[in-house]
Amino acid sequence: TGNTTITLTATLANTGTSSRPAVVTISGTGVASKTVSVTQAGLIAKPDLYFSDLLVNPTTVMAGGTINLSFKYGNQGNAPVSNFWVKMAFSKDMVFSNDDLFQDDALITETWQPGYYEVGSGNFDVPESLSQGLWYLILIIDPDNEIDESNETNNSISSPLNVSEPYLDIFPKHVIINHSAGSTNTFRILSNTDWIITNDATWFSVSQLKGIGNTTITLTAVTANTGSMPLSAVVKIFSEGVSEKSVEVIQNPSNEDKIYKWIEIGNQTWMAENLAYLPIVSPSSVGSDTDPLYYVYGYQGSNIIDAISTTNYSKYGVLYNWVAAQSACPSGSHLPSHDEWESLFNYLTNNGYGYGGSGSDIAKSLASTSGWVSSSTAGTVGNDQASNNRSGFTVLPGGICNPGQSFSGMSESAFFWSATEFDTSLAKYRAMASSIDFVQQESGGPKYFGLSVRCLKDDLSAINIGMNKVDNVAIFPNPTHGTVTIKITDYDGRPCKISVYTSLGSLVIKTVQLEEVMEMDISILTKGLYFIQIAGPNSNVYYKKLVLE
């Protein structure tokens, strides 16, 4: 009613270049209607040049060094554009100015239509005049604002660049490649400059022989190591202005190639010597209860060939932490559980292997006939050693490794892991000593200890039982065409041993699962029916059928 000011508010943006018309009608009583013409202006057709997605490698570089750039630039406006400059500069701040150290420029003469973009990349030399410290590499399009754009705030982009002395490092310095052809492993180059790799070995290949900055290098075995000793070579990495670095590369022989002595005792078949599988070697100062570690008694280095050359390796084999012991046995055998050790000792006790023919004092019947510290007590391992080893098991006094301290107990005692955990940090093991006449049953030893291992042949009769549904283990897809996923519900982080058997009971794949979900490639196997054995840390063993199509 009466005189009033009416405000019109746009509820939708006009994203086109043409104006948008409308009519507002005002009606009143007793008078003719009036109209107001309303026009919403359209966008002015303008280009919008921009830079985005700038990546710089390495981000720390020496003056005069080389960096690699990748970036995206284009026109996201609504009008075409041509004849504009692109520049690159180094600045002490993130804003382009005439005081910056100019590096490169280019005049773009072709027409960029709306929506046009390019992805650029290339290597650029950092000016030798750059002082050490933090700089910013700046890319800018239309630096002098000669083009009338709809948005002038996105024409430049920057990335920090640390200028320092040249450096070059590698990690790790020892790389182990599996025995089979096609096996791979990697090491990491950490550098702020360019580098070159030399490799004189023919039994493995190097994924990249030259590059810039931080890079992961993959080494691939060209041939299988069919011998009985590891192959060894040195890869060298060079860079101007820094000392050369080197990586020792070792290809182990197959764990299946060594011929071990085995003996049948009751219904079990046991290894009659200590396991000697040695993929890597560590000094006693290094320990872990989560990563697999391997020791040779008395050896304090990390060179496998040197360790294998020692008398202690030849006689006593290898000492394993519990994680390493889980997957160290050759195909067709496994680390025995607490109950499987107990079955052995019960058989010997019940079948006259005790001292004097009866009883549980069976240690002498298990121990080797020499090498033990002497004991004056009748019936003990160290007394009258020539009468030892009636069982043929041949326990050797290989001692123990206590990481962080040292090796101890050689000639006095023997320690053997079981596959059975006591808790998350302890596992059950068995021990013998020269001064006692029985086998000690230890409830739990720290998993970081290095103990000997005796393997037990797999009992494949279990495959025919227990094939009912296992709720906490899922295998899919099943049937599969090559890759199968194994999922263990409520997985607690402890390793599970995974073995794949043919329908006739032959072991064809053995690995260890260290996470809840694991993918396994079985495409190398022939089509048919297989059984997957999942052996948990508490001696729980499950079997699943799997069909490979």
C-alpha cells in the first residue's frame, strides 16, 4: 500500500555471456497495470589462465643441481586467448617480483580455447648462484597482466626448494634376492642431485641406471641360484661432489637344495641335524620379536658368505628368532608344535629310551655322542657320551643367542623352538644341558632369542579331516583364476603359516601371513583342486579347499 521501494535479488547466477530478460507486473485497484523490464547481465567473455599441480623432485638440491618439474596449466575462462608469456623464477618468498632470480620464459603464440590445458614436465638446472637455504620455485603465466582475465589470482604457483650441499645415501646397504629367477628386492637412493649406477653382475638386473633425487631401485634375479652357496655382487652408485656408495647384493641358494638327514621315530619323521637355512645374518647386538632374524653362533657380522664359512655354521647350523623360525623349514616340513615335541618324548619314554631302559630321563638317547661338556653324574648327557644318541636324533649343543648381550651355552646346552606361543611376547621351547638327564619343557622364552630349529615332516592325513566351515578364515574368490585372497577375521598380528597342497598331498607353496588380509598369486600352478593349510600361532590348523580354473 502506498509508496514503496522494491528490491530485486538474483536467485540464480547468469553463467552465460548473453543477458537474461524478464518482466515484473504491478497491478492495483481501479488503475491500469504497470510493468518493469528486468535484465540480468551476462558474463563478459574473458579468458582465465592458471597454473596448478606443481610437483618438484627432489625438494632438496644443491646449487647447480638438476630438478624435475611436472605441472598443469591452461585456460578455464569463457573466451579464447593467445600471445602471452610463461615464466619460471626462484624467489625467497612465494610472490613473483622483478627482484626474483629469473630462470626461463616462453611466449605462447597458439590460441588456447576455453577448457584447454596441458600437462608439462622436464628437467631444469638450479642456478649455481643460488645461496644455501630455503627458496621457492615460482611458475607464472601472464606475469605482466597484459591479458584481461576474469580471475587474476590463479596465475602463479610455487613450491619450496631447499638448496644445500650435495648428498647421496642408500638404504639398506645389503639386499637379499630369493633363489628363483624373477625374484625381486629393492633399495632406496636418497639424494639431492643426479646419480649413476654401475653393475657388473649378470645374474640380476637393475631397474634404473641413472636418475635424479630420491628413487627406489628394483633388483631382479635373471637366473636361479641352483648352487649350494650364495651369489654375491656389489652395486655402486656415483654422484659428482660426493663419495660413492655401494650396495651388497646376495642371491641365496634354495632352501630346498640342501640335503638334510631325517629319521623316523614312532609315527613322526624328524630332521636329524639342525636347520641351516640362512637368508640373512645379523650380529648378536641386533634383536627383534617382530622381524625375522638369523644368527650364526659367534659371528658378529652381516656377510652371509663369511657366516657360512665358519665352523659353527657347518656344525650347529643357524639360530633363529621365533618369527624367523615360523617359515624357515623346507617344503614338506614345518616347525613342530609343543604337542608334536611332546609326542616325540612320550614315544621315547614309553618305548625304553630312558636311561637304564625306562623312565623319562631320555636326554642321553637324544644327544650327540660328542661335543658336550663332561659331567660326572651318571645318566646325564655329558657323562659317557659314547653311549648317547640311541634314538638317532643327534641333539647338538649349539647354544643360544640373547640379542643385546651375546652368544652363550655352546657345548653346554641346546635350545629348540616350538611353533606354539605362550603369549604375545613368549613362545614355548625345549632345552637340554650336559649336566641333566631329561629334556626341559620351558613354558615360554622371549621371541627375540635365537634358538636352534628341528623340522618335522608334514602329516598330510590331516587334510582329509576338518574340512567343515571355518568361520574366522575366508578364501575368495573360490574358484579362482590365479589370485586368491585369504582373510583371517579378528587377526591379532601374530604370523600364520600358509601352505598350499595338491590333491595328492604335495606342498607347492609356502608363505607367512602377517596381516588380516593377504593376496596370494597361484597362477603358476596347474588347474585343479588344492588344499590351503592355515597354521595359527597357537597350533590351530585349518584347511580350506580351493579350485583353480
